[in-house]
Amino acid sequence: MKEFLDKYLRGDRYLWGITLFFTLFSLVVVFSAVTNLRDNSTPTQYLWRHLGFIVTGLAVMWVAHAFSYKYHALFFAVAVWITIFLLFYAAFFTTGSAENTMEALNERVTNDRRWVRLFNTFTIQPALFAWIAFVGYAAHFFAINYQKKITRKRMMFFSLYFFLIVMLVVLANFSTAFLIFSSVVLLAFLAYFPMRYIFWAVGAIIAAFALFVLIAKAAPDLFPNRVDTWAKRIENYVAIIKPDMLTEEQREKVDDYQVERSKMAIAKGYWLGQGPGESTMKNFLPQSSSDFIYAILTEEYGMVGALFLMGLYVLLCYRIFLIAKNANSFFGKLLVLGFGAVIMLQAVVNMAVAVAFIPVTGQNLPFISNGGTSLITTYFMMGCILSVSAQPRKGEEMAKDMTIVETFEDMQKQYDKL
């Protein structure tokens, strides 16, 4: 048995165990939470659909962990270009209306048209793929330029990719754009990247975003945007925590339906919960199987279950830090820290929304929430982390990080040996 595990399930055993528990728990929670969905599908059909995404995600994770993580740098370099194209297509050319007018574009963005249909069979959310692709690309970029003089051309291309991804994502999803921005800036600090470059890139994006908001408010029909939706969510949040800050007219327009139902679900759970499948608030809470699944699982499993799940995320974070500490290259260290930051940021934001600590966003709970793109990208990140953990550092010295060209040449040499 040990030989089989060492050969086919390489890497950190704790991560494998945590992932397996999350996977099994997700099946139970999602099966319960989807019973309120109003369409032609039954809960069993939703369960099979969710199971299909999980199996696909596990297969992606296994493939990602089976290959040496240093070769993933090639994938990230190509994926950045592909995701930029998909983001542009999703923002301006998705077919949701007979006419491709600006009014139709605004309507699609307002209705959360964040999806791209491929081969007329399935849809993907390109913003999540762009997030992991650019974090992986940034980890490699920071690694190969560590303690080196960075040419203006290199920095210009990196900043351009960063700018395009954040601004294309922000058209339809501010929370994801902000998290992409935050995770890359955090990774830059962890990589000891020169501060002047960080401030230059951050300043450019903040200035562009401010200009975007000003133009959107002055001419809302000029391009697709969700600025009014962001403002409304902030007003709703302020009305919950500081109602005295709003006027009577503003308070009358507040829509706190989701947050109030989420808080009611958590309160009903108390310590031990109502029991698996016994949630009643799932029938009244929109997005109960995705954005607000933490509230539903708290109602069913109580504070004990919610704190236990939170503890698993803390354990996951701890194992990720240990793997990063023992990585055999600087790229491996940054890749683990970057993907670990993505997973933990999503988890913290999802839980914070459920307890009304921050305004409502559209972030799923990693490994748990219902959703194909979210599950597959999360499992892919875990596969990359496992790949790094399977090649720990021996001694104090780290291996040299290869450029994209050197990585491609090394892959060709390995292929010739087969």
C-alpha cells in the first residue's frame, strides 16, 4: 500500500487527507443546499452534476501533481494570453442578446454575465482561470528576477498583463478583480520585489480604476459596468453596521434580504445545528449552495461544525507554509504561497460575507461550494502545491529557477530520454 501511495499519490499526505475530507463533505452539504433551486433538475441530478465536477477536478489535480511544477511555468505563460482573450470575449462579445448594442452589453453585465460558452456545450468563468494563471505567471516572473536588475521591457509586459486582467475582470466582478490585485501585490512583497515597481504598478491600476468609476458615473451607457451595483452593496452593508450614517430615503432603498437570511441561518444553527439536510433557511436564501453555503452548513452542523471547518482551513494554511518553507526553488516557494493565498482569501471572504463582516460578493467557499469552474481551479492549485511538496529541498541551497525558454529546452531533453 505504501509503495502504491508513494508512486501514484506523491506529496504531502496531510494535504491529500484534507482535500479528501473537503470533497466528501462538499457532496453532503451541496446535496442538502440545492433542494431550494427552482428549475427542472432534481437534487439528485444536481448531486451527480456536482460529483462530475469533483471527479474532473480530482483528475486535474492528479495530473498537475504528477508533473514537475517547474514545467507549469510554460502553462502559465500560455494561459495568461488565453485568459485575456476569454475575458475580452466575455466582456464584449458574449451572445446574450440579438443586438450587440451598448445597452445589451450593460444588461448582460448587470445580470452577471461572467461566463463563456465553449463548443456550445458547457460554460466557464474566465475570471477564475485568469486569477490562477496570472498568480502562477507572477510567481515565475518574481522568481527568475529575484535579486536581478529587471529590464524596462520585462517590467512593461508584466505590468501590461496585470493591468489588462484586473481591468477586464472588474467590468463584471469587482470582488474577484480586487482579490487578483491583492494576491499579486502580496506575492510581490513575499518575493522581495523592488518596492518602486510595486508602487508604480499599484498606482497605475488605482488611477485607471478611479478613472473608470468617474467615467461610468458620468456616462453609464458608454461601456458595460456594474458601478451602481457596487455602490448599492456598500449602502446595504453600511445600513447593517451603521444605519445612522444613511438618510431615511437611503434606508428605504436598502436590500438586506440575503444578509438577514444568512444571519438567521447561522443563529438557528446554535452550537450543534439542526442536523444534516434539516436547514430551512436554504428555501429562502439565494445562492445557498455557493455564495452562502457557509451559512447553510452552520445552520445544519452548528457552531461546532463551522469552527471545525474553519480549523481545517487553518490546518491547510499551516501545511502550505511548511511546504513553501521546504520548497527546493524560489519559484516553488512563491507558487505555493501564491496559490495558498488565493485559496485562503476565497475562504475568508466567503465566511466573512456569511456573517455580514464585509459587503456581499460572489466568492465561493473553496472545495465546498457548488460550481464547476471554482472547483476545477481549486483542485488544480492543490495539484500544483502537491507537486512542490513532492520535491522538497535537500540541504540549504535552492535549485536555480529556469526561464521559459530554459524550461522548454529542459522539457524537450526529458522527452528525448523517454
